Amino acid sequence: MDFELVKKLIISQIPDAEVEVSDMTGTRDHLDLKITSDVFKGKGLLAQHRLVMDILKKSFSEDLHAVQIKTQVKTL
């Protein structure tokens, strides 16, 4: 799994996103994502995570085994 590609894909759909991608297990198919964006404002946690997963599923449905997502709204 190319982590830079994951980051670019998320940013292509959420342009203001700050994205950190790391590997939880060393196998490169268990991702830990930290995403900060104004797009999450007013959305519940499930809706935020669903938004991210919908982006990832289009390109990586075969390559991902597990994803841990942490989302937050940008603060000043």
C-alpha cells in the first residue's frame, strides 16, 4: 500500500484535509489515519468516518484489511 497515494486520494476529495497515514502492524494493509478538515464540522463521528471510507473503498477495496480513522475539525 502506497501511503502517499492514500494521502493524495483523500486530499483530492477533501482539499483542505491535513492527513497523516501510518501502518499499525508493519504489513501495510492496516492503516491508521488522522484527518483534520472543516468538512467534518457539524457531522457526527459515524458520518465523518463513512465519508473517509467511501473515498478509500473506491480505490483500495482489495488492498485494505483494516483502517483506524481519527477525524477532527480544524481549529484556529
